[in-house]
Amino acid sequence: MKDGQEVTGDGGGTAGNAARPKRADARRNEKTLLDAAAAVFVRAGVEAPVRDIAAEAGVGTATIYRHFPTRADLIIGVYRHQVEACAEAGPELLASAPTPYEALARWIDLFVDFLVTKHGLAGVLQPDNTGFETLHAYFLDRLVPVCTDLLDAATATGEIHSDVPAVALMRGVGNLCIGAENDPAYDARRMVGLLVGGLRGRD
């Protein structure tokens, strides 16, 4: 198929210097697919048709299946991709936001978007408890230190007065997001904003 040929990174070339650009292209193509899948999953859930993801990415469905043979493969790929995006965003926001508290608030917004996708993961991986536990450990290892750094920075500037550990804050945000995708009347982001606002405390 044409779109199968578009992303081939291991075909026919014999020169070593030809292989490197193909691998780089394959990584870029995969990132494009994961970005598209994440956007569709946030809008329509993890059971969204593959054709919708293909349309979002501007490729054929065969391209999706070449990279991710099963829906579970695709969801796990999106999960890891979003975890890495959240992890990388923390330091970037601390460097660019007006204040550490603003960086924390913006990061929590990104975290909420991630949770919308994450909530569908447990059902997809239900038969594979080991795989789910591995991903959960990866999630904690990558994101708890980032959230801790944001909280510490906001505490150091006096913007927040809180001894709430990062893992507890993240769990609270997660609990506020549960079921939001099934209830249009429930504004999870507003509730999360109230929670984060409460970290400021009062003198």
C-alpha cells in the first residue's frame, strides 16, 4: 500500500548513512501519529475509530497499523508519549511562566488533559495486570519528581504555603477528573482549579 511505503524505515537501502534519516523519519512519523491519537482520544475516548486518528494525522489507516498493530499498542504508545510530554513541560514552564505558581497551574492543566486519556487505559489493559502496573510505576517515576519541583519552586517564592506532597496533589487531581468525560455538566477543570488555588493558603 502507498501509505505503508511512506513510513518504511528498514527497507532496501544498503548504505549505513541512508538508514539514519529513515530512522529519524520513522520517529517523526510516530510522533505525528501519537499526537493525532492523543487529540482524538481526548475528544472521543480511547475507543475512537482508527480512521478518525488516521484522518487527524493525514495518513491512511495502514500506516497506523504498521506502527501500532493493536489498539492496546496504540493506547500504550499514547500513554508513554503524554507522560514524556508532561515530564518535559515542567522545566520548560518553570523557565517561561511569569511565576512558579503560574507554571504549576499550567502544568496541572496539561496533566488534566493527560488524565482524560489515561482513564481509558485500565479497561484496555485489564487482562494484563503486570503491564498496567509497569506503566503506572513509569508514570509515577517520571511525573512525581516534576510536580515536586514545581511545588518546591512555588513554595520557595512564598506563592503557596502547603506541605501537600506531589503524589497526593496528583491523586486529588485524578479523583476530580474521574467520570468527567461522561458528564458534560461537570467541569473537572474548574474543580481542579479550585484545588490548585487552595494551595495558596491564607496568612
